[in-house]
Amino acid sequence: RDAGLLGDRALVTSAEAATPVLLKMAEVSLRGWGFADYGALQRNRALVGELARADVASAGMGLRTAAHWGTLEMYLARKFTGRAYDLDLSRYSLWVNAAVKF
């Protein structure tokens, strides 16, 4: 029993140590995606259909964000529990909805 508790504590400690690094990586990725989408819009701003392209770029960024966070969540679960983790569709759709609003 004590060994199990120590193992759980070690997992939590490892997760806490890794979280700031992973969050920084996510922040940099999101910023890069945002600049890429913004740059594409600026290059095409004089063309007809700018609003449609803006919507598509925003949706694309949202979906990439959702995929990124979903992958990050699965990675953390596998790393710290040692078990495969299936991200079900309802949770994935939550990521998509939150990211598109972002």
C-alpha cells in the first residue's frame, strides 16, 4: 500500500514538473498558428471574399488548437499513468468548440 502511495506521489510530482514546459510549448504553437493565419489574411485582404477567408482561417486555427490540446492530453495520460488513453468524441468536440471560440 505504501509503495502504491509513493508511486502516485511520484506521478503527481512529475506531472507538476512537466506542466509549465508543456504549457509554454502550447503557447508558442498557438502564437505561431495565429500569426500564420493573420499573415494569410493580410496577404489576401484586397481580394473578394475576405470575410469568408477570415472565417475559414479562424475555424482552421480552432481545429488545430483542438487537435493540439487533445494530443497533449493523451500524451500526459499515457506518460503519467502508463495506460493508453482514448479521447472520446464528446470530449474532442468540447476542445473544438472551446478552441473555435478562442
